[in-house]
Amino acid sequence: MKKLEAIIEKKGNGYWIYFTNLPGCVSYGDTIERAMSNVKDAVNEHIEAYKELGEELPDILEGDNFTYEYNLSVKDFFKEFEAINISAISKKSGINASLLRQYASGIKFPSITQAKKIEKSIHQLGKEFLTIQF
């Protein structure tokens, strides 16, 4: 199965999604959910444009068996999920809370290794939240 690699970015009052392996195809929404729900339409319109222009489809679009992989920057994650406690992520990830705040504000950008540590700690917190019952 082919994978369309999507990057989600906060711009202005909404979210843009673009594909690293499908140049020119973008989606927009005022929330992440809306931008993601518009992705299929954007891809279908991209396919139609190729057909109307009589151009050959890129290999990634051949057939209809592809999935989407969404990636969100650390900065945009913290913007979208403001209720997430940086101190808790700091403890789980072993990354200094002050440095995490700099990542969250966009002053600094994490390396791939640091971003994976943050991602792993967020997933761990999510699993812990799933065990809570009221």
C-alpha cells in the first residue's frame, strides 16, 4: 500500500496540509480535523486535474490503494493541545521543561531524536489517560 506523507502546519487562523511526496496538493481547514477531512477531496481534485490536462499520474497516485500519514510539528502540537502539561511531558521524555517551552513557542526546533522522545512521551501519557475511570 502506498503512503501519502502529509505535513500539518498552523498558518493564520487555520491548518494547511501538504504532501512531501505529492507536490502541489494541499488541504485547508479551520481545525486540524477539518483539514484532514478535506484531504481526500484535495487528492481527488489533484487526480482530476492530471486527467483534464492529459498528464500521466504520479506513481504514488496509481490505483486507489494509498494511506495517509500525518505529521505535526512539535510547535503546532503544543498550539493545538494547549491543555497538555509541558512539565508532565518533560518528566516522561527526560527533556528539560525550559527547552520544551522553547520548542513549543518555535524559538528552537527539536532534532529528530528529540521529537521522537516527545512523541513517545505523549503516547505514554495517552495510554495512561486511557486507564482512568470516573
